[in-house]
Amino acid sequence: MISALRKELFDIFAEYYEDYGIPRLCGLIDTLFLFEHLDPEGQKWTQRSISRRLTNFFPDGKFSVPSVNRAIKINEKYGTILKEGTHKTGYTYTATSGIEMISKIFEGFIEKTNDCINKLQHLQNRSPDTDHELKRILEEQIFGYILYVQVLEKSSNFFKEEFSKLEEYNV
């Protein structure tokens, strides 16, 4: 069973993820990994053990293995979970550490935004000079996305600096 305060923490993170359009289950899995680095048998997490543990904590929830699988794929994309193994031997999952998780999230956003910028610039280079509205829209969007990447890079560096301070004080 899970204490009311711990359940509230799970709910806070799940709601936070949902507010950003990320499935609630993704937040529950990441929160589970904050508390428990290994499954109850002392093994690395599998999709089945994640499903069982969340069902144990939240009996009214629906945490099927296919649902967990979809959520894990999203968490992997965001960099909050690392996958090991092969299809043949089976996969196991671990959480990334605090700073590593934040760094991977920032890196993912930066990479995806840079991909978008490249596509917009490619489109801009191919657009006819006579389509002034398209040129204006592309120019504005490219400028905005470049600024966004700069903000993400500065934020990422800030988090790394602040986390290193915590490590200095063994917090």
C-alpha cells in the first residue's frame, strides 16, 4: 500500500504531465522510479513489474502492460527513462538521474526545435519571392524558434550549474 502523502506526490506529477499534454501514466511511472530504483524483487524494472506495482499502489487504475509500454516509449523520448536489453532477451528500464533527466529533456527539445528550424529554412529557400506572406511567416517563425533554442540552452546550463551546487553540498 502507499501512504496518502506519497499518493498525493504521484498525483501532483501525473497532473503536471497531463497539463503539458503528456499522458498521466508517464508521470506516474517517473514518480515510481523516483521512489524505487528496482522492482520489489530487487530486479530492474520491466513493463510487467511496472504495471503490477502501479496496480498495487492504485487498485482503481488501469495499468495494463500495453498502456505501460506506450507510456515508457514517451518517457524514453523525453529522456526520463533508459531502456536496456533486446527484443529477444527482454527490456529493462531505469530512471535517469535528476540532472541527467533534465539535461536529456532540454537536449530533446533543442534537437526537435533545431530540426523544425532546418525544415522551415529549407522551405524558406524554396518559397517564391512573390509570396510575401509566406516569406514573412517563415521569417517570424524561424526567428522565434531560434530564440526559443537560445532560451533552452541557457536554461539547461543554469540547471546544470545549480545541480552541481547541490552535489557540492551532498544534498
